[in-house]
Amino acid sequence: MPRPGAGTVRGVRRDGGRGRGEDHGGRAWSLRGLADLLSLRGECERALVLLARAERTCREMRPASVPAYHHTMRGNVFFRAGRYEEARHRYALALSELRAMDEPRGRALARLGPVESLARLGRQAGATCADLDVLEVEFDRIGLTYARRAVAEFRGELLPAALA
């Protein structure tokens, strides 16, 4: 006979209540991580297939923040593939969902994608730099040092192109 609480995390069954001992949340996060790596290697379509599988898994679990983070990840994949309009659209969806939740870190990170996408779509460098300034302050305030570095790197890419 299993002990009380066995197979649970904070009272929630890791297997979605199906009794098979599966960690669906871990599987979904793993698929997202693999998709991220594939998109970094330029394999956008394979990454999108893995993200679709992760989304199906998460829908079964029904956590509230899942759609927002999947939109963010899809935005990242589209951005890396040079599909900036699709990326901008996904980032906008993520941002609207994160604004509806109490997710300040996710909301701040989701604001960077649209700024970068719009810059790649031809937005004036001055407007982009103004948005990056605001994001840098926000990232510093909430301790997102890696995001702060991403802003600095993007600014480094943006400025030489604007001066050319």
C-alpha cells in the first residue's frame, strides 16, 4: 500500500492523477528545452513540432501560465529563424497573458522580444534604444542580470547597423 502523499508534489500528483508515475511537467519542460536548442541550431520546424507536443502535454495538466510561456518560446523560435512578424505576434500574445497574471519576471522578459522583433522589421534605432533603456532599468530592478546582458548584446548589434 503506498504511503500517503507518495507520487505527489505539494499535494498534486506528478502523473496527472493517472497512476503511471509519469512527470508530465518535466517532460514538457524538457521538450521546450530541446526545442530551444534546435532553434539555436537553425532547425525551426523541428523545434515547432516539439513545442506543439509540449503544449499538448501542458494542456492536459492545465497550469495557468503555460500558454504564455509557450507563446514566448514560439516567439524565440520564430525570431531565431528570422520570422520577425510571427515572433512579434507570439510575444504580444505572451505579454497580454502575463499581464493578466502576477508574473513580473515573465512580463519583463516578454517585453524584450517585441522590441527586438520590431527593430529587425525596420523600426528606427532611436525608438528601439529608448525601449531598451526602460527594459534595462526594469531588468536591474528585478534582478534579471542575464536579460540585462541580452539587452547590452542586442544594443551592440543594433547601433553599428544604425550608423551604417
